[in-house]
Amino acid sequence: MSKGVLYGMGRAIGWPGTKVVMKARRSLADTKRILRDEGTFDGAELVEDCGLPGERVYRSLDDVPDRGSYFSTMVVR
């Protein structure tokens, strides 16, 4: 993920309200770091392959494996 996109994400995470990150697996390590830095890591959940037979729901980002589906969506509260 480009540094510009990560910078934008870092700014947006600080805005009020719920955020939705599409294709969240693209740079999961950077995303986790930003969420920890902003104090929102514990309020994030991730779904892979939503609505498909292999759907996986992660209530904690600590449980998300390093590799996963391209079709992932993260909700940050």
C-alpha cells in the first residue's frame, strides 16, 4: 500500500464515527500499527469472504492470520 494511502488512513481513523476499510488485507501490518497508534485497535473487527461459503469473522485483529483473503472488510469503531 502506498505511503499516501496509509497517511490518509491515519488521518481518517482519527475522525469521529465508524470507519470501513475495504481490501483490508492489502497492508494488514501497517493498518494494525496505525490502529494501535490511534488507540482504535481494540474496536476493529475483520470479515473475509463475507457471504461466501468460506466466510471468516475475526472479532479481534490479534486473531487474524498474516495471510488471508483479498476480499476482506474491516470495521473500526
